[in-house]
Amino acid sequence: MKYSVIDISSSSISMITAEVSECGCEIVFKDRESLTLMRYLEGKNLSRRGMEKLAEAVSRMMEKCASLGAQVLYVIATAALRVVENFEEIQGFLMEKTGIAVNLLEGKTEAYCDYIANRYYASFDRAVLVDIGGGSIEICGLSGDRRDEMFSLAFGIYNLHQKFLKKIQPSEEEAKEIKKYAIKKFNKAGVAEKDVYSTVVLVGATGMALYDLYVEYFKEKTEDIHRRMQFKKFKKLAKHLLTGASRSRLILETTPEKLYSVGIASVIVKELYKRFKAETLLVSDRGVKEGYLQLILEEKQRGSFFDFASGKCVVLTSEQSAKKEKKSDSLAAEQAERFDGAQGKDKNGASEERAAKAKQKILKESAEAQAAQKEEKTKKSAEQKIAAPKEEKAKKSQGTKAAEKVMSKEKSGEEIGFDVSGACERKAKEDLSENGQSAKKPIRRRAKKAADGFGAENSAAEGLQEKAEGSQEKEGEMKQR
């Protein structure tokens, strides 16, 4: 079975597709599209244009997922949509345009997903994960499944760029201001200092961009497993990204989508490495998406998902908004307490039993959603069938009332109230006045017959007119005689 996860981050829209089988969980496809949503902020709200750009990007990703044969799709969002105040409006817009619901992750849940995706690095000496994003920075210790070692700091590359930079790339003076600001934030949050961590593992797209620049700048070979950077060399790269004459060319030729990011990111990484007094600097290509999917497969996380088989979105009540998402923080805490380290099983993949259970659970939820929609449709159809006889009965009742009205008026000598043209009605009235009682009985019979026919009012009026004309002719003959 194939699962896909789309991640809406501050600087991009990314996706993975994974094949889940008895052998475990294998990522078979990855893709990323640049989109800096924070550029579309109007105050604290994402603009209409920003929502349109987001919907277009998500639609393209959904098409790729479908072409890859994915059966289930989850869409998650991190700091990019945590900072906005109109998330509910964005959620509704995406549902209307794409048919998908977004699962908004709270900061510490995001850090926990990073942790789950990179448990492999726990085998390294005192490892810590660092995920530098556009709107937040996650720091997560790997020495144990401890919540107090997971931090989500509410500032990122985009915030720092807006606050300190005058141009695209940071200057040395601006880098010093960024460093001071970051240290203040780290101290306030209580981020560990020296002798706690020895191995720094960079996670996310920005970390991969720094590694690509490192390989290109020093003409080294790319490592597929342990992407290692020597800190002495990294410091040289960081200096080049601040003062090098060819820095923009290097970035544009290697990672053009990160033109605004890597200079600031290099300052943050350098400061954290020195703060920890670390010895090793590694880069992981696994992040929030992989961790979120792993938690889904292990039944430690639930979220709304799109079922490609039915073409419907199964919307769950949890994680519907930024406020409600805070509850997922306590859920993640429970998950951390219950996590057993996957004893005796593959830490990087889903176990056979959990994968099978997750598959059955998703299929069950999808079937329940379809059954509910079918039941609603059947209910509406039944209501329509019940309403139809009532309408017909009402029409017949109107006909009966019309007949009674005619008979009542005729008995009292009043004008017959059929709904006919004005000329016919006036003519009938004149004829009745002239002929008096002689025309009363035929008219009564015609009136009753017209009313019983329901809708034959015009015919009744024409009959009255003919009778009246006949009376006039008889009266003329009598005068001639």
C-alpha cells in the first residue's frame, strides 16, 4: 500500500510517497516546490493571493501522488500556518479548491516527528537534531525519549531576514546581530550548552542545502548515508557565504531556491555547534513528513486524510485548528511515555503488525465515511418521496376549496369567482343580471364540473359566456314577436 504526505512549510511545499509492505516502509519518491508563504502575509493573515498560490501547489502535488499510485494522502502544516490568524479560512479555501483537509502540527509535535524520523542517529554519541525552518527552529535531543529535550523556538530564517537584513545576503555586521539575537533566544528557552551534545544532526531542506553547498565548495564526493561535514571546513563555508565575492553565484548554481536562507542558516548552525562544543556535524534527509507517517503507521498519531479510491477526504475532529492543535502536544507527550524504542523491530521502518493495523484502520475509516454519505443521500431521497404525496394532496385540496367557494358564492347570488380573464368575468356578471334565475341551475352545474376538473377554469368561464349569449338571443326573439 502506498502512502503520501505533503508538508506545507514556510519556504516550500514538499511531499514523499512511501511503499508500506511486510518488509517495512520505504520512501519511493520525493519532491519539493519553492513557495514562501510568509511573503503573502497581510498583517497576521495569509492573503487571498497566498491562499490561491498554496491551493495551486497542493493540487500539483496531489496529482503527482495520484500518478504514483498513492492510496492515502495526508497534508500537514508547520510554522507557516501556525503563525497566521486566519487558519480556519485557509482550511476552508483548500477544502473547496482541492478537497483536502490540513493537519496543523504544534511546534513540539513537529520536533517529535523529527525525532521519530531520525531515531537511527541515536546510535551516535550524544546526538541532537536541529531543524532550521523559515518560521521556527526545532532542537531535539536523541539521547532519550524526553520531552524536556525537545524545543520549538518561534523564530526562523524568514523572521531573521525581515528583522536584520537590508539586502538578499547578510553582511558581517548583520550576521553579528543575528548571532546575538539567537543566543538570547536559546538562553531564554533553556537550550543545553557545552558537554551535553557531541553530534549535531541537521534536518530539513535548509540543512540539505548547506550540505550541497559544502560538497560543491570543497569539491567533495556526496555521501548517501552519513553526510558528514568537518566543522573547520564548515566555518570557511559560512565565512564565504557572508563575505565571498562569488557567494551568490555558488548558491544560484547549487541551491537557487535557498538564496535567501543559507547565509542566515550558516550563522545559526555555527553558533549552535559552538554552544554544544560538538565534535561531529551530520545532515539527515529525513524530517517531519517521514516522522509523521511513521507515527500514523504506528497508530500513535491520527489525522485527516484523502482517500484516492473514493475521491473523498476523511476529516477527523482532532487537529482542526491552531488552538485545537495544542491538544496534540499532550498527545505527543503520551506517545513519548509509551514509546518502547521499537524493541526487536526495525527502528527506521514500520513493523509488519503495525503497518497492517494502520492499513485496516484507514480503510475502515474511509468505508465509514462513504457509508455516512450514502445514508445521508438515502435520507434526502426518502424525504423527497414523502413530500411528493403531500404536495399532490395539497393541490387536490386547493381544487376542492375552489369548488366550495364557487358553490357558496353562487348560492348567495354573488359573482362567481373563477380565475378567468377580466372580459369573460364581466360578461358572465352582466348575463346573470339580465337572465336572473333562469340561468342559475345550468351555471351551477358548469361551475361544479369546472371546479372538480381542477384547472378547467377557463372552460367554465367560456360556458358561462355561451349561456349568457344564448339568453340574449332568446330575449331578442321575444321582443321581435
